[in-house]
Amino acid sequence: EKGVTMAKTGLKSFVFFLVALVLAGIFMAYAKSGGAATTNALSRVAGDPRGPAFVTLCVGTVRSVAVGVIGVAVIQALLLGVGLMLAGIPAAGILTLVVFILAILQLPALLISLPAIMYLWSNGDGSVLVNVLLTIFLLVAGAVDNILKPMLLGRGVDAPMPVILIGALGGMATAGFVGLFLGAVILAIGYRLLNDWLNNHKEAEPALVSEA
């Protein structure tokens, strides 16, 4: 039963991904008109100055997640894949795919690189110098996300990087791959609204004190 449930969940996520891919293609084909309509709708709901700001925030958040989560996952998977192949690790291609999935789930890729290093030193036929160089490469590739993610995730977005990351992880846990973007957008907008509310509250306090 667990296997059937996991298969259904995976199939559901895959269908959602395909639907999102089709919708993304449609939105890209009508990007200008769709963007103008979205801006007008949000301006009617949230007000003229705030509506365009929310559109900019949504676009920046989606772009930030695409680069900071998926982009970093691709880079890390490619680097570790090259290292695994150079080290002669069995099933290097499958392990590269596992690294990509782990990186999207924000799990450490060292879960793959450390066992690979152990295999290299126990079963490798290279020299000590080659093993040392490959070990350094695998360690750096396994931890490169710790360097790239703070640089790319949340860049150009009016929200802190932890807010974007928590939103992306929470959205992915509840809605799969599509939730990776949807959760980040919702949490970024929520953070912006909360920040605006707090700032307006602070600005209103001196007026109340002066009236008293």
C-alpha cells in the first residue's frame, strides 16, 4: 500500500508539473498582455502603488527560486557527476540524479560525496595524489551549494533569503514541484504585507501621541 501511495503521489506531482509547464508556455506567449492584466488586477485589489510592486515581487521571487534552488541544484549535480565519473564510482549517472533531487530538497549532497570518497580510498586504483585531488574536488562539489545559495537565492527580491527558502520548501512539501515557486511567492508577499503593516503602525504612533 505504501508503494502504491508513493506512486500516486509521484504521478500527481508529475501531472501538476506538466500542467504548470503548459501554463508557463501559454503565459510566455502572452507575456506582455498577461503582465499588464495582472498588474491592473493587483492594482485594483491592493491599490495603485502596491499592485505593481507585488507584480515585481512575484516575478523576482520566481526568478530567484529558479536560479537559487534549481540552478544551484543543476550546478552541484553536474560538478559531483563529473567527480563521480572521474573517481570511477559505480552508477555515477544515477547518483548524479540523486544529488540533483537532494539539492532541490535542500538536503546535503555530502550524503553522496562522503560515501563516494570512502569508496575511492578503499577500492580506487589511482595514486595517492590522484585520490587526494579527487577527494578535495568531491568535498568542494558537495558543499558548493553553501556558497552559491546565499549569493543567488533572494537576490534582487524585497524579501530575505530565509523567507524565500522556507516558502519554497514548505510549498514543495505541500504541493510538489509547483509549490516550490508558489510557496515562495505567497510567503514573500506575506512578508511584504507584514513589513508594510508594521511600518505604517510605527508611523501612526507619533500622530496619536501628539493628538493626546
